[in-house]
Amino acid sequence: MDIDLKQLTKDLAAMVGKENAFSDRPTALAYAKDTMPWDVEAHHMPYAVVRPADAQQVSAILKYATGRKIPVHTHGSGTSLVGLGRPKTNAIVLDTARMQDLAVFPDRAYFEVGPGMHIGKLRKALAPYNALLPVFPGSEPVATIGGSIAVNTSAHAVDASIGKPGDYVLGMEVVLPTGEILNTGTESTRKPAGIEATKFLVGSEGLLCVITRIRMRLVPLPHTTNIVAYYRSTEEIIDTVMAMYRDGLPTPMFFEYLDEKSSKIGFEAVGLAPPTGAVAMIRMHSATRVGCEEKARIFLEFLKKTGPIEARIITDDDEWGKIWSSRAEAGNYVYRLGSTFGSEVTVRVDKLKDAFLEAKEIILNLDSVQGNEFISFGHIGAPTIHAYAFIPSKDISNEVKKAVTLEVRDKTEALNVKYGGCGGEWGLTAQRAGFLGKKYGPAYTDFLVRLKKTFDPENILNRGNLEGWL
Ligand SMILES: Cc1cc2nc3c(=O)[nH]c(=O)nc-3n(C[C@H](O)[C@H](O)[C@H](O)COP(=O)(O)OP(=O)(O)OC[C@H]3O[C@@H](n4cnc5c(N)ncnc54)[C@H](O)[C@@H]3O)c2cc1C
């Protein structure tokens, strides 16, 4: 596409002010990259980066882009892990960073926030209201609330326990690709029954609209109790998760784990003695302290029957702080000290162990690379298995990176098809395009393409994500 970049930047500057429209190469490069391990290529580079202040400015940009058929990629913080965050075509990148207004209405039992506010900052701002923000990604300090609602990911939170963030969204202000501004939902705490646009737009991954304001329920912060359990192996933790669902135990708010390798890496990094095997970290919650203590007691009794090396409630905040942050340290290790290729296997609960063992075999026997390690940690209670292929070097060619990415993706997705799952986080459409066809058949993909066309006739928003990367 022939674009007059000077004219484009001038036109965008007229809409948002020249201090908020950029077309220099260093800025473009910063927005071309995401967390995927492959190098940036020419077709990822934005034409321009623009930071609108509100829905009216977003509307002007989208109307302009649709009129000229110029792709627009919406950027929260770009932390999505499997390819959503990177523009797939040269595009205007629309950064939501300036839309950060927060208004809290305790008497109406909701708050409203702009999409660009970081989750960590929002959690702090809600603390004086004793309110729970039901979104817990490891990227909390940098990921935006808009990105999280667009992906509808709750991260550590166990879906069966507190649901998805979208369950707490009462309504939104969004801008359609044609420039129309739409207000959806309700101001009541009772969500509308039947057909209602919020439901289509939460989790739409930037394909259908740009979210410019989010109204969410103020939920009282629950009391919580933390439990740690040490097991000989990851398989024993998986047996425990399967038994938890089968036996109808109260579902924890968080149920995370570190496998035998990542537990040693994480514990050493935070100054704790390395454990013998795998570690489970569990957080129980309830509206009252007494209720929480009772729930934790019941859960601990259950854990003790599953044969751990040790299981106990942690009352010392410092000790819990170290144990909990060992998980992030394991993440830092795999992402910083080598090349890491992640997968997400989220299957039927009764097939969790089969899927884990198969995922491990897949990762250890890749055709595209040899000598890689298998590492696994994360949201096992959700129940999600992140099986990582870790190569302790960053010095690999882009071709090999892409080949490993594809092989890990295709083979682990096959487990989701085989065992009834469909992924639960990370922002998946860009990765999933082929998977959706395999799992549900061509009619499903066709339905998504037609849905997108209805909202976005010129396919300007996040072009390439529905088509799939690589
Ligand atoms: C260290 C680390 C840990 C992580 N842990 C987890 C985890 O535990 N669980 C999990 O699910 N994910 C996790 N993630 C992935 C990521 O943080 C989440 O998916 C997060 O929700 C993305 O937020 P973001 O602001 O970076 O969005 P981006 O990556 O910028 O955007 C995500 C998608 O949403 C779209 N989008 C963004 N803002 C808007 C908007 N205002 N309107 C419409 N569309 C929009 C984008 O176009 C893109 O398609 C992690 C990432 C890192 C780096």
C-alpha cells in the first residue's frame, strides 16, 4: 500500500496534537516488537504511532483509517505472550496510554476507568475502597486494564472460583472501526439478560472495536489465607488438582505450581532453600475471616490426604512473599537467560495428567531443535499447563525460532483438541486461527470472519490476527 507517511503523520497530529503522533523509526521499532522470540521484520513496523486522549479522538482516527483502508493496531502494553501484541502488517499503532481516567462511585457499587491504566496502579487506586480487582497477570505492573479486558484473562485466578474479569464488567464505551461511539451495558449491578453488546466485545482482542472506557463492579476484597504444599513430583500436584475437582472441594482463588526444575531456580533466586521436588502455592478466600479460616482448614486436611512431603498454612507475610515471588523469578530465568517457547494446554480436568505427560514428551522430542529443556510452572488449578521449551541460549537464528514456535504450537494445540480444551488466557486468536478450524470445523472460522466483517468492513483493526501469525 502506498502511504504518504509525512501526510499521515500530519493528519494524525491534527487529531491528537503533534506531541502525540510519531513516525520516527526508534518509536516505530519499540511498538513493532512484542514478547515473541522472533526478530522484527519490515512488515511489523508501524507507519505511525498515535496516542489519543479520548473516544472522540479515537473515533476521528478510526474514521480516517477506514476511509483510507489503513490498518490500525491497538496497543495496551504489548505484553500478550503468543503473538497478539505485535502488528502483523504495517499499520497505525493506536496506543491507549493517555486514556487513564478513573472515577470510583462507591454509592453506585462500580468504578469506571480508561483502558490505558496499568493493572498495578489501578489495584492501588482501588485499595482505599477495599475493592477487589479480579485480574492477576504476572505482568500486573505493566499490563493495562484495557488489554486484560480485551483478552478477558484473569491469569492466576482460578476461573471456577472467581470467574473471568469480563464477568465483572457492567458496561463499556467503545469505538467501532467506522468511528461510531457505542455505550453498552448498565449502571445497575444486575447485568442485562439476553443479547447485550458488552458480551460480544469483552474478549474481542481488539478485532471488533477499541475500548475507551470500562465500567466494573466494586467487589469487596475477600479475606485470604495462603497455603504451601511440597510434593515429590509435578504429577502428584496434578493428581491433587484432579482430586480437588472430583471430590468437590472449595476451589481456591489461586492454585499455582513450580515443577521440579523451576522450584529450584525460583527458590534459590529469592534466598530460600531449594525444595526436593515440586511446589504448590494455594490461596483460599472468603468474605469473612472465620469463613476463610474454615475453608483453609478443610483444604489443608484434603491436601494432607494427597501425600505431600509437607503442607502448611503460611502466616508470615515475608515468608509467603518470598515463596510467591519465586514463581516470577522462575519466569525471569526462562525469559531472560535463553530462548523460551511457551504453550498453553487447558484441557478437561480428568485428562490433565495425560495431557501433561504428553506435553512433556512433545517438548523433549521436538524435531526443530535438540537439547532443549522442559520447564513447567503456572496456573495448574485453573487447570492450565504451561509446558515451556527452554533453550539456554539467545543465539539462534530467526528461522529456527519460528520453526520451534510452530512445532510447539501445533503439537500442544493438538492436545487441546484431543482432550476437550480451548485455551484460557494469554490472548490467543493470533495463535489460534488454525486451531479453531481444527477444533470446531470451517463453519466456526467462517462465522468469526463474518462477525469481523460486520463490525469492521475494511478489516482495519488488528489486521492479520484473525488470519493467524507465521
Ligand atoms: C511476565 C508476564 C506474565 C504474564 N502473565 C499472564 C498470566 O498470568 N495470564 C495471562 O492471561 N496473561 C499473562 N500475560 C500476558 C499479558 O500480560 C496479558 O495478556 C495482558 O492482559 C495483556 O495486556 P496488555 O496491556 O499488554 O495488552 P496488549 O498486549 O497490548 O494487547 C492485548 C490485545 O488486546 C488488544 N487491546 C489492548 N487494549 C485494547 C483496547 N483498549 N481496546 C481494544 N483492544 C485492545 C490488543 O490489540 C491486543 O490484541 C503475561 C505477560 C507477561 C509479559
